[in-house]
Amino acid sequence: MPKLMLALDVLDEFEAIKISEETSEYVDCIKIGYPLVLATDLGIVKRIKDKTGKEVICDFKVADIPSTNEKIAKLTLNYADGIICQGFVGPDSVKAIMDVAKEYNKKDPKNPKKVIMVTEMSHGGATSFMQPIANEIAKMAGDLKVNGIVAPSTRPARLKELKEIANNAFVISPGVGAQGGDLKEVLKVLDENDYVIVGRAIYLNENPKESAKKYKELL
Ligand code: FNU
């Protein structure tokens, strides 16, 4: 059974804390990205961790040259349990982030930081430029031994292929819920090390707790 990752893309701190507390019984991990961090500040990561006791992953899809990636990773992993980066920028840029994670892990081996790399995105436009190179990106993820990859629940056949290519990496997969991904098909592919990401179908629901419960039960 894969785990449930809440994509908390709300724009208000009060709402973010309220939803993360209400749903924490059913959610295994919380993913926050630019919407919430830009609406508040990076310290929101710690405040959500303190309130919920959950792991928080920052979805910054970092995609820069190695020295800039390093700076972004240092700042982010000072708070977050993991960071999402793009793979298409190449191995040196990803390695720069992995090196930062390794430094943190030397200091605190009990709470290892996770580096998660995007392979093929879940939206339609990803088929234009990302899909043709995504298998090679997934291969790089396996070779570099990043902790995890992002692969699409909107295309279960691609999800399966990318998971197989990336080898030992766990998969976090967006696309179920608002993006219309078929959870039944996704569950045929993912295992207990992987995560199904659900955002709007939980936080826009009039009862986020009930929706999170429903997804947890479906998983
Ligand atoms: P929901 N996300 C995505 N597709 O949707 N990080 C990707 O390929 C990817 C992502 C994120 O649709 C998206 O930014 F790499 O409301 C959002 O935070 O369930 C979440 O996954 C999906 O949210």
C-alpha cells in the first residue's frame, strides 16, 4: 500500500495549518511548494512540522546550475526533510543537491534528507518536451541513486515504465484527484515505498479531513 502525500498548495498560513492538523491522522507526508512558501515564508516548513510531526518535502523543482542549486538546497534542507529538483538540467546540477543532503545527513543521520527528482510531469504539456527524454532522466535517477522520483499518475503506463527504469528510487506520483488520474490503475504500479500525491481533491473539499480519510482508505 503506497503512502499518502498531501500537496498543500493553499495561500494562507491559517488555512495551511488548519488543514494539515485536521488531515494529519490520514496523511503520511506533506508537500509544500512555491504557492505556500511565497505566500508566507520558508519558516512555514518548520511551523507545519511542529504542528503535525509529519515529514515536509519542499516542491521547488530546482533547475539551475550546480552552484545555485547548492545554495537553494542548503537553505531549503535547513528546514525541510526533502527537496524536489528537476532532472533535465543534468547530473552535475542534481549531484550538487545530493552533496548538500549528504552534509546534512552526516550531522543528523537519524533524519536523512531526501532528494527527489522529477522525470516526466503529469500535465498534458509534459508530452511535448519532457516525455521524449524522461526515460533517460529516470535512468540517471537510478545511476545517481537519488532517493526518489516524481512520475505521473495521469499516465499509469508511463508511471510503470519510469518506476522500473529508476530502479531503487521510490516514486511520488501526482495526478490523482483534480488531474483525473485513475487511482485503481496507479495502485497496480506503486508499492509500499511509494507515495500518491493528492492536493486539491483534499484541500478544496468542504471537508478535507473526510477526503483525506477517503483517500487513505482507498490506498
Ligand atoms: P493536485 N506536481 C504535479 N505534477 O501535479 N510536483 C508534476 O508532474 C509534478 C508536481 C505537483 O493536482 C503540483 O505542483 F512534478 O491538486 C501540485 O503541488 O492534486 C501537486 O503535485 C498536485 O496537486
